[in-house]
Amino acid sequence: MGQRKELGNPWERFGPLCEKKGRVTALQIAICDDEPAMLEYLDALVNQWGESRGEPVNAQCFPSAQALWFTWEESPRFDVLLLDIQMQGLDGVSLAHKIREKDTRSVIIFITGTVEFAAEGYDVSALHYLLKPVDEEKLFFCLDRAVAQLRRAPKQLLLPVAGVQTRFSAEDIFYAEAFAHTVCIHTGEGQAEAQISISALEQALANEPFIRCHRSYLVNLRHIRRIDKTELSMDDGAQLPVSRRLYAAVNDAFIRFFKGEES
């Protein structure tokens, strides 16, 4: 996975904001429009919405569909995409089709200057379309709906892996193993070393069915196959230690989860 490209003038002031937030759960929003004034306006509104809702937001702006597609291919991390429909070269609808071939979760909101393009959003399951000039109240309403939709979907985490922000679905994580300054994330597809502490990861997964079985291991209850007083077996065949102090809590959580008493 390559390094993210920086946008050149006159767009450099719209660079990524994620480093300023320091939050692994911030909402990742891509804003794509080939009009600098509209891009700046939408960027300001998105951040105002985040502040008004107490929602951490990482917004990144793109001056063309090609620029967004280049970044998306390297790191498909965006939760919400605000796409202008009419752009030079690759248009917003064509870009949405390309993204939908690999990503059905992200929320797409189209920005258009005319109602004649509105119907094109149905083919890519667009949440809504907004007419220019974009009304603040209507955009805020759409972003509220986008967050509600995303929260019904499996939780996504954005974690730094080898210096690149990488998305993980919580339900796909089997377990996490702590090392000195990193955590090894184990999924059904393999493993990745993330630059995050296990305590911070545990906090990010607070509303998901994860539990510590040992000071160095955070496990997904969905993927535990068997548990006894000294170790547990995971769906991928891994055998993980269970500390004596934590056994009762882990065993209770495991039983309750599969009885449907915990989500």
C-alpha cells in the first residue's frame, strides 16, 4: 500500500485532518467537488456539523473524482462520501459505481446542480442528493442519517499500520495481542501490526463483544470456540491464555453472549 499523495495548490489547505484528532473512531468523510469555493464551503459545513453533534470528524477534500479514486484505491477508509455529480473527466456517478464494486457499506451523498441527475443515485444506493447551493440544514440532516445508518452496520476502526491508516471491521477481528508499543490484530485473512496500545483498542471497541482474557490479549466473543480455566480456543485454531483473575468474567461473558443476553 503506497503513501498518500498530498494535494497541490490551490487545494493544499484542504489536506487530511485526521492527524489532529488523534481518535481511531472519528468519522471519515471524503468531499469531492471541482469548484474550489464549493469544496471550501462543504468542508466548513461538515466540520460545523461535527462540532455541533460532538462527533469527531476527519474530513479530506478532493478537487476531482480521479484524485479521490486514487486515494480510495490505496486506502478505502471513508465512511461518508460527498460527491459532486458533474465534474470534468470522471464524474461523481461513475466514481460511485467504481467504489460500489468493492464497498457496499460507505454512505454516498450526491451534490448536484440540477434535479435531472437525481435518479442516477439509485443504482449505487445513494443515501440522498443535495441541490446546489447546498443548504446547511439539509446537509446536517443527511449527515445525521448517514451516522445512524453506519451505526447499524458492523463497527469499523481506522488503525495505523506501517504508517498507513487501515480500516478493520470489528466483527472480522478474532483477537488482538499486545506487544511493547503495538498490537497485532488477528483476522480471518491474516494479521497486521497496528501502532496503538491494547488499552486504546479496548476503549475503541467498548460497545462491541470484546473482552480481555489476559493482560496481553483482547478477544472477540463471536470467535471463541471453547473456553476452560487456563486457555481458550479461537475459530482460527489459536490457543490463547486465560488468566486466573479474569476467567470468571470471560466465561460469564462467553455464556451470556451466546445465549443472546449481550450484543
